[in-house]
Amino acid sequence: TQGLQTRLVNSLRDSGIAALVTERLPASTQALRIHGTIRRYERVKTGESYAVSVSLEMRVEQDQGEPIIEQEYSAEVPAADTTINSSVAAFGVALDQVFAKFYGDLVALKGDAHAR
């Protein structure tokens, strides 16, 4: 899970969506807080090959804990071949697709003072 968190943090930092994106912040600091739960993270046999399936439940909360996004984001990506390395690469692509969908919803919040 730490790897997923790091990947999301780096993705959000690289996007420039906010002046500060961090994994740790004092509770008293006004900010949007992102929580995620892994719902599915599997390598699935599909006939003679494999695919990966990733599903993350993401929640974005305002300062008082009120959710402003609470949604499941999913992606399925076929592996290039039957090797574990191909499946690992497919997981990376699936995660990037999930994070891109989530990022799209975050961008829609840009009108909120916290997302500027």
C-alpha cells in the first residue's frame, strides 16, 4: 500500500493541482484529505494470457471530515504476455488509468478554495 500511496502523491505533485501535496499534515491545517481503500488488485487468467484488475475506493474530505468525493475507480489492463514482469507493467498502466480518472474528479473541484 505504501507504493500505491507514493505513486499517487508523486502523480498529484507532478500535476501541479495544489501548491502542497504531502503524506503528513497536522490535523489543524486546512486541507483536502484523500483516503483510499484497495478493493481489487489482482492478476487474472484470461484464457491463454493474463490481465490485471485494479479497483480503488477513493474519498476526499474537507476539513470537518465531510466527503466531497467518495467513489470507486477501476481499470482492467491485459498483460503483454504471460510473464510476471508483463503483469507488473500492466499493474502500473492500470494504476495510472485509475489515478487519471480520480485526478479528473479532483480537477472538477478546482472551484473549491482548498483545491486551488
